[in-house]
Amino acid sequence: MPRMTMLGMVLLGAATTAAARESNTVTVTPRDTGVALVNPGMGWTLHYYSNIPRNYGWKLAPSDTVDDFPGLSVVYLRIPWSYIEQEEGVFTWNVLDTPAQRWIEKGKQVAFRITCSESWMEWATPKWVHDAGAKGLRFKPGPGVRKDGPFWEPDYGDPVFLEKLDHFLEAMARRYDGNPNVAFVDIGTYGVWGEAHTWSSTRVDYPLEVKKAHIDLHVKHFKHTQLALSDDAAGPQAPGAHHAITDYALSRGVTLRDDSICVQPPPNSWYHDAMARLFAPHFPVILEHEHYGSSKSKGTWGDGSLLLKAVEDYRASYLSIHWWPRIELEENRDIIDRINRRMGYRLQLRKATWPKRVALGESFEITSEWTNAGVAPCYPGGFVAYTLKDGDGGIVAVLVDESHDVRVLENGPPDGAPALPFPSTFTIGREVGGAIQTVRFAPNTRPGRYNVYVSVGRRDGTPVIALPLAGEDGHRRYRLGEMEITGRPGQFEVAVASLAVRDKTVVAHLVWTIHEPLPENTEPFGHVEVDGKLVGFGRVEGATEEAWRTPGTVSSQMLFPIPGDLRGATATLAAGLWVPGDKSLPLERLRPTDASGDRRVTLGTLTVDRAEKAAVQRAR
């Protein structure tokens, strides 16, 4: 048999390794299911109280949370202050908490607006505030201030009014600020209906400092929950992006909501999309459309496509259901489905690649490619996690890469958002110790085949964000495929390229793979053994001393002289690496992959017949 050159052995080893890598790869390219997503910081908001308590939730049974409305994530409670604090310091929070809990129980959130002026009731601000000395004016919608006006509006800069409001907001924030069930709170204490204007009430134009005072009061108490200001604070039809009051709100961390779009026919369907785009890179923008029935009867609704255009133009994350919800859904289902594929953020997994099999303690890479197909950033952010589960759904391993936050994904036009690769390196099982003696720890992980799930959420691997993927496990994890975990890897491997008998010598061409730095005095050894008794040794040719301690591939040959007393016997040929004198290692031997308990790798067998003819067979 011709001798294989050293170069040939190296090329064979490299080709074998490359082919193994290629065959050990799984790649999936999931499709967006098109499903509506309910996620933090985005979604449809249902007006349960729309100023008037009987609009629009009062017809719903206590058990009806309108689960059939796709993408509904928030129930919106907009109600006058006097409904909550009819007597000073006596709060009727159940007005908010009762409907809120119905949706919270379903994993949804709530949002609030407390108003101080209404065009349908006399005392939106509690009467006791007036009786305490707060100044205000009576008005009639249209004409404005009238001494005999049926409704009362406070002087929004009056110190008594602001003092009582301060106490109320303090109590409200104590109850709701930082509550994870609260999506946002409107700054609704200035202007009729809480819309930051007085054109339908007293028509009194208050100075900028008064408007700022209402922002400051809310920011003072709501330090954690997102606050929102109506665009009408700048003027209902004020053109341009920059206005002193909205720029101030942005500087205080307050987002923008538009009250309302589709009130007038095109081209005046809305005015403040440019303004909203100043807020959208930082905070979720909220859109409210005109009462659907009114907009439809006035001919300003059109075919509904204006709503989708507004979502695009405003980069909107929230959109109101400002009518009886099922009527709006039934008559606009197609456009609602289209909006759900664009509103807020929509994280798409375009591709994922991982190895088919990995050894415990072995480093490996999972590469995924992500895009944001929504109109807005993923404000809450999140980290990609890969979870391995067994056949019973038990969690075997959770792998999270904190270096990749989905908040960085750029949104873009439909089917045109840029994709970003997230390469991640993991190890199932951690090594403790050095090269001489190591311990690898993997909690309850045994070799086997496991299902691979992907999720996006907290740093600890808790899923938070719903993805438009199939195969959900009920906890926002989505099955991608399988991975096999094999036994613990050794510090090295040995592959037999060829095994032959030549001139009373067994010549084994071997390819060694060194997985980690090894001690300086590491040496190869070879054994010839019959019935557990050592009868001969092998020696290595074709490799330097340094090669045995440097990670990489080593090609060599090991020569086993055939003992003269083997007639009629079968011997086992084995090899390994040892560190002479290192008593911390079992038998002074390093740990190979897939070896027996004595830390040797079986290369094959040698049989010598009665006529002293020798034959060898490679191990399987």
C-alpha cells in the first residue's frame, strides 16, 4: 500500500472536517404567519369609557373582553375626575379597577385619561374643588363663556385647582405608577375632554406656562409609566412639526397621541404626522380616530384605507377602537388585518442556523437573521433566547445572548425592512478548572435529541414578545427544529485514516484533533493488548512535540511492532495522550472523546493466525 504523505494527511483531515461541519448544519427560513400580535407597547386600545361612561363598554357582559378583536391589547378608561374623587380624599378606584381586571386577567393592559372639563356634564372637576375656592368659568359649547352656561371649566392655572389636582395625581400615581398592567396615562387634565384645547368649551387660551404646569405635575408623580399628551396642545390644526409645548413634552419623556384623525375629509384628515415622527424614534405614538359612526356618517372615513395610511405616516404603535368594537371590526376586518401587520413593531425571524449535534461542554454557534416589519421601533427591547426541550416539554437548556437587543432593529417599508444577523456562541455545560483537570456542569442535561425553540424577552430567557411564527408552545416560544446533544467532549479526538500491516509492523495513519491547550509535556501513547494484558507499545512519527499541546489538527502515523508470541491470538490496538507524572489525571491520561473508562481510543484489532500471518481491522 503506498505511503500517504504528510500533506495528504493534512488535506484529508481538513476536507473531512469541512464536510462534517456542512453535514452538521440545520438551516430554517420561517415564514410570517400573518397573525395579529399582542405585545407590550403596541396594539388596539378599546374605549371602555369614552368620557361618557356608557360609551363604549357598557354593553359588554362582565365576561366579554372582546377577545375576537385581533390585536386588542389595551382597554382605555377615559373618565372625568369627579367619578373617582367625589369627596376630597375619598377615592372610588373600583370605577377603574373593575373593568381593568377583566382585561388584565387575559394578559392585556389598561390606559387612563382623567379629565377636568366635559361638554356633557356640569362638574367634570369635582364640585368640592370649586367650593374650596378654585376659580373657573361657566360655558356653553359653541359660544364659549356664558354666565348661565350649563358646564363649569376650571381656570387651569388657578393655584387652588392645581393644589387639589396635585394631591389627586399623587394618589393615582401611588396606585398605578410603575404598575406593569398600565400601558400609558394621558395628560388629560387640561382642556375639554382632556384634549388640551378649549375651542369647544370656554375658548380661553391659556399661556404656555400653564400647559407646562400640567405636564410637570404628571411627570412629578408618574416617574415610571409612559405619559402621553394630545397633539391639540399645539392647536388642533397647527401645521409643522415643532411647537413649544410638544417639544417640551418630548423633552420630559412624554409621548404624543393624536385626538383625532378622520374628523374632516381629505386632505384634512390629520395635521400632525410630522410632529409624531419626532416622537416615534423614542416613544410609542398613539392614534385615536374619530368616533367611527360619526366619521362614517360625515363621509370622512372613506374605505378605511386612510387608517392604514395614518399608521404609516405617524409611525403609530397604538390605535383606538373608538366605537362599538364589533361593529367596527365587522365593517373593517380587511383593513384591521392589514394594520395589524404594520402597527407598532413586528419582529420577523428570517433565518436561523445551528449544528445538528453538539457535545456537552462544546462551544457552538447559532446564527439568526432578524428584521422589524412594523412601522415603529421595538421600544421594550428584548434578547433572543434559544430553549431546548425534551419530548415531554421539559426545559433542558436556555441559551440567551445579551449582546443582541432587538431594540436596534430598524423598521422600514412593507417587505423592505433591513435584516440584521445575530451570531451567538453558546456552550451547554460550563468548564471549571484548567487544562489538566476540568469539571463540566450542565443542569440535568443528558445526551439525546431535543426540540429547539426561539423566543424574545428578558435577559433570563423569559419570553415576552409574541412573534409571527408557527409552533408556539403556549408561552411565546416557537419551535424551529431539533438538535442532538452528545456526551461530554474530550480534550482530543483520534480518527483512523488507514490501518495496515507492513513488515511485521502495524502502520496506523491517524488524524488527531486537539480541542484545547494541553500541558507542555503531553505525549501520545499506543498500546497492544491481549485479554487485558499489555503486550506491546506503539510509537509516533510525523509530528512535533508542540503539536500535541496546541489546539488544531495533527496528522501522524503510529507504528505498532507485532509481538512474536501472538500466534493464534487477537490483540486490541489503542492510543491516547498522557502527561507523564501528572497524578491528578486518571492513569496520567487526558480525556478523549467517546472513549472507554481507561481513557484510551480503540483503533482496531490485530489477528495473527497459526501460520503467523497478520491481519488488521479498523474499529467501527
